[in-house]
Amino acid sequence: MSVKSITSEPRRRARSPLAAMVAVALLTGIGAGLGGMLLALLLHAIQHLAYGYSLMHVISSESFLQGVTDAAPERRVFVLTMCGLVAGLGWWLLYRFGRPLVSIRQAVKSDDPRMPVLSTIVHALLQIVTVALGSPLGREVAPREIGSVLAGWLSHRAGLSVEQSRIMVACGAGAGLAAVYNVPLGGAVFVLEVLLGTFGWKALVPAVATSAVAALIAQFGLGNEHQYLVPSLAVSTSLVVWSVVCGPILGAAAWGFTELTKRARAEAPKDWRLPVLSLLNFAIIGVLAMHFPQLLGNGKGPAGLAFNGGLTMSLAAMLLVLKVVITASSLRAGAEGGLLTPGLANGALLAIVLGGAWSLFWPGTSSGAFAVVGATAFLAASMQMPITAVVLVFEFTRLSHDFLIPVLFAVGGAALSFQGCAKWVPAMQFGFGFDWSGAGKAR
């Protein structure tokens, strides 16, 4: 069923459809670039104010993890408690007084692809503020929503057809992703593989153009930086064989993570319980962060440590368990955010554990190499976007193309395993009639 129109105002037809499409694509790229840049700068500024580290962190590539680690443990608890208040009260007020939210996927399938402007902007800002304060969810949905809401408004004003408007809304989302992470190709492929499901020319040209423009615009404020500084890593026979063997394990784990977060999000409250659960959830995360500052934020910190070989097998295992738990609990409490960077971090941490065990029998491969391959496979399976995941990780890290061989083996195995779990596990009932997929109910 398609999403109902936000208004009953009739759509005006563009006098020159091609010229209108070009204009909307250009303005969407510029707007998404500015929006992504401003959201990223806001995030860095709030992180600086909340944790009290040098103002130079706002305009440099110095890590949030280092700033959080240097902050007093008591300050982490206080900031996370404030995060719970902002998240709980913010989303409760939005649901109570704002217009109903329309997701990007809903808009792309709708006969009227527009999204409610004010509610969407507030929703995006809440995500950025809470992630800056330490929420374990991702920040990538916010710039995508800003790009999409702009594209929908521009498409309507320009009188584009429904098909063209859907394409532009999807392109706005990809442009926002490209801007905030400096991944122009990744943003375009995300549009084509995930949102539109086609690589046809009608979609490919605007997707590439908007993402390129957005990434270029954002560079004026954020610089031409990539997300992870990864040391030189070598591909070995051991790594290739490990990728083949462990790809299916990563895929099965990704399926479990996806089902867990799906159920947590579906059961999240939107009434008075939201502020209560949110405050309790984030206060507990603050207490955990007194001992594990790596838990705070969207997962970039632990992923970076994993890529650089900065984690032991035991610490990686502990962080993996805690990251999965607090990600699910935050969604269950009613907080919102993406799962791209949390999925990337979970894959890297799991790969450290699997790679450490593998190295006991076949040593010689660095833990960072395991982490990069595992992160890509987990992300590809958990978000069901194998091509996009590969492109994103290579743009995130600027790895050598030699890594394509183990990465593709692992991604292929993970994707097949994920699909197998999705097909067979829901049909399996374990003791007491419990359906582990969450699709059924206990009898």
C-alpha cells in the first residue's frame, strides 16, 4: 500500500521535463552537500562541548574516542544521562505533536514522495545530537533524510512526474550519505542497489551527479578526508582461506543482529514510557562507559582500533557483546539512528575474535586485515547491500584493490548465509514453541 499524500495539492507538470530534472538534481546535490556538512560540523561541536576536549578537534581529524577517553568517567555518566533526556523527551514530543514521519523507503514507493519537512528536520537533528552525546546508533540516516526531504520538495515545485520524483528522493538520500562520509561512489551505488533496485540510465545519471556534487560541496567545510586511517595491510593465503571459511559465520551473525534490532525497534514505545526507558538506558550506558569508553558513539572508534590492530582478542569480544546489547537496548528504548557504522564496527570486532582463533593454527595475518574483511562482510549481509558495502569500505579506508579478492569471498559467503538463515530459521521452532526469528509468538 502506498503512503498517502501529505497534501491534496495537485502536482504541476514541468514545461521542460529534462531541464527541470537537471535543475532539481543540481540543487539537490548542493543542498544535500550543505546539509551533510552542517550536520557533521554540528556533531563535532556538540562532542567538543559535551566532553570538553580541544576545540581543534572540531576542525581536525583527531578522534572522538580520544576525547571521550580523556574525559573523566563521571562526566561520561552525566553526558549519557543528558543524552537519555534529550532522546526521550525529544522523540516523545515529536511523536505527540509532530506530523507522522515518512521514511525514505516509504517515500520512494509513494505516489507523493514528499516527506513532512519540519518533522523530518527535527528527527534528523535529534539523531545528530544524541549520537554526538554518545548514542551507539549511526548518524548516517540524518543527512540522508535531509537530502531526501529537500529533493521531494524541489521535485514537487518543479512539477516532476511521480517516477522522476521518486528517483530524486532516493538520490537525495545518497547525496546526503556521500556528503557526510565523503563517499561519492558509495552514495550513488546505495541509491541504485538499495533504494531503487536498478542500475538503469534514468536512475544512474542523477544518482552519480547528485552524490558527486554533494561530496564536493561538503569538502569545503569538512575537507577531503577519508573516515579511517588504515596502515598498509598485506593479503595472504591465510586471509583468503579465512574469508572463505568465516564468510558464512559473519553472515549468520549479521542475520542474528538484524533480527534483534528489528524486534527492538518494533517494540519501542512512543508514549510516556519513551522518556523513562530512554533515560534509564543511556544512564546504564554511561556507567558502562566509565570502564569502556570505546562504547560511546556510532562505532567509528572501535572499528578504527580494529583496523589498526589496536584491540586484543578478549577486549574485542567484550566490546562486541556490549555494543550489540546497547545498540538493541537503545532502539528498544525509543532512540533512533542508523545501523551502518554500528554494523561495520560489529563485523570488525567479530573478525578480530575469529581471526585471533584462526591465527592460533595459521599465523601470519594481521588482525587489521581480518577486521577490514569481516567488517565489509557483516555490513554487506546485515544491510543486504553487498555491492554498496564493498564500495563504501574501500572509500572509507582507501585500501589496496588487492583486498578485493578476500573481501568478495567473505561478502559472497556472508550474503548466502544470511539468505539461508532468513529462509530456514523462521521455520524452525525450538523448545516451548519459541520462534527465534521474531516472526512468530510463543505458544
